[in-house]
Amino acid sequence: MKSRDKVKELQSMTADQLQLTLKDAIKQIFQLRCQAAAERLEAPSEIRKARREIAQIKTIIRQRELAAAKSQGAVKR
């Protein structure tokens, strides 16, 4: 799946779905790090992909928080 498709899919999720996806991604990166420590990791690029997915999810969550704050009239800085 291309990154643009993944981002569009993440943006279409609800806040609860994003939180669950974030938890799953954090669990996945933990497992990948354990495998890397035990030298059983076949594709080291998987760690980078998991980190990128976590960053994308957190970015979308933050964008929504800022949009909600802006719509309420009080932008926090």
C-alpha cells in the first residue's frame, strides 16, 4: 500500500480507531525491537516503517486537536 493511501485511510478513521491503531503500532514496534535484539529480525526496515506509522497517527491526532481548538476560538500555543 502506498503511503498516500495509508494516510488517507488513517484520516478517515475515528479518534477511537486511531487510538487503537496507535496502540497496535506501539506493540508492533516493541516486538520488532525484541526481535532485533535477539538477531531474528529479517527486515530491519520494518522498524522504520512502524516508527513512521506511529508518527503519522500522532500527527493526525494532533491536527484534529488543533482544528477543534481553533473552531472553539481559542488556539493554544
